[in-house]
Amino acid sequence: MDQVPGSSQDAQSLPTCYRHPDRETGIRCTRCERPICPECMVSASVGFQCPECVRNGSGTGHAPSASQPRTLAGGTVAADPRLLTKLLVGVNLLVFLVQLSLGDRFTDRFDLIGRAWVPELGTTLQGVAEGQWYRLLTSMFLHGSVMHIAFNMLSLWWIGGPLEAALGRGRYLALYFISGFAGSALTYLLAEPNQASLGASGAIFGLFGATAVLMRRLKYDMRPVIILLVINLVITFGWSSIAWQAHVGGLVGGVLIGYAMVHAPRDRRGLIQYGVCALVMVAVVVMTLVRTAQLV
């Protein structure tokens, strides 16, 4: 940030966010007057409030009928802003334990495959083209190794929590699953029909894309997320065993949905946000139908 000549003393005197001491801010909570950064600001009917005042809103002198504070994207502020991220990590870990317990037969039943013979599952053709559309979803919770799930879950924990807090639970969940579906659909469309694919990477790349959009919206330093994204893309295209289609599909879906989430005007917020989600899902269905028509 550029400084106006002669204003260095003012810049040095700016307080730092009480939750993020490394961030200077000129905004204070309208209830308790603690300094808060853009990530912690919760829009209220008048000014902004900190998360603690929002959670403990009763007895603060505000009328019960006052409009409920919202996140940056218009979602409801939750007492635990990482709850869904914790649940998603837990479900992925639980499914991985089931994989280890039941073996390849379980994984072959639920991974993403277009159309192929899978001896472990019998003598009939298996895959999405055979009507097993559930594989587009279930493959998002399967992983091929300890390293695979460890990397994905660390990424989910690192970027998922802040994004969930910024978007709100409903919007965050829509972003996660629709990005995952976009990754699965592009993989189904472009990959060889007998090439099995699995992993939460599509959904996580969607979170990466939305995080980049959010950081730009808040005017944060984008270099860390850009560097991390470039490293992931290099790995994506540098290893032959990685389904790059899932990463690209999830990333594109996440950027589109993320942009709608944080840039939609307040008076048409819900219509634009969920309208874009619906359009991405339409693209998912179209890709799936086109590929199925090619294979059947």
C-alpha cells in the first residue's frame, strides 16, 4: 500500500485486528469498538461487528428485531465457522478407513470410471455410462494412498476454514460440491472410459479458485495463493497418474461460483449466487449426457 508523504506517523498508529495482529485496520466493531480486519468484519444494519459480538448479540442493547449480521457473501454468521470443513475432513478420513478395511472391491464400486469391465464386480460393464451416475459424487470422497488423502485434507483444512467463514455454510457447501461435480464431469468427458479416477482434488481446486477471487476482492496480498496454485498445477500436469481434468474442472467451477458469491450486488445476491451455481450444474449435466451418448 502506498503512503501519502508526511503521513507515516498516521500509518504507524493504525491499530491491528484483535484476531489477526499482523493486519492493520481502521475499522472498529460498532458494539465493542475492537479493531477488526476485512476477514473479521460482519455486515450489520449499521457498520460492522466482530464475530464475538455477533455470537453474543443478546443483551447488548440491540433490538431483537434488528437484522441478523451476515458474512461478506451474505451468509449467516455461525458460532463455529469451521464446522462444515471439520465434517468434510472427517467424512473423507472415515471413507478412507473403510477403503483400507474393505479393499479394492469397495473402491472399484464407487470410484469414477466411464465404462469398463471390472472383474472384481462381476461380469457386467461398470461405470457412469452404465447408469452409475453416483460415481460422480462418491469418487470425491475416495483416495488412493495415505499421501493422497493427507495432502488433500491439509489443503482442505488450510483454505476451507477461512472460506467457510467468509461465505457462510450454505454457500460454502454449494461451492465445494458443485466444484467437485465439475471436476468429475470434465474427467468423465475427456478421460479414457476405462481410466479410474478418485479424490477430493476437484472440490479442493474449486476452493482454491474461490479463495483467489475472495483475496482479490479484499485486496489481500495474492502472491501466496498464486504460488501455491501454480505449484499444484505444475504437479497436476507433471505427473501422469493425476487426473488433470478434475483439477481444471474444479478450478474453473470454483472461480465462477466464487466470483458470483463475493461480487453479487446485495439486492440481487441470492438470485445471482445460486443462479451461477445452477448454471455450473447445468454444464455438469450436459457434459455427462454428451459423454454418455458417446460411450453407449
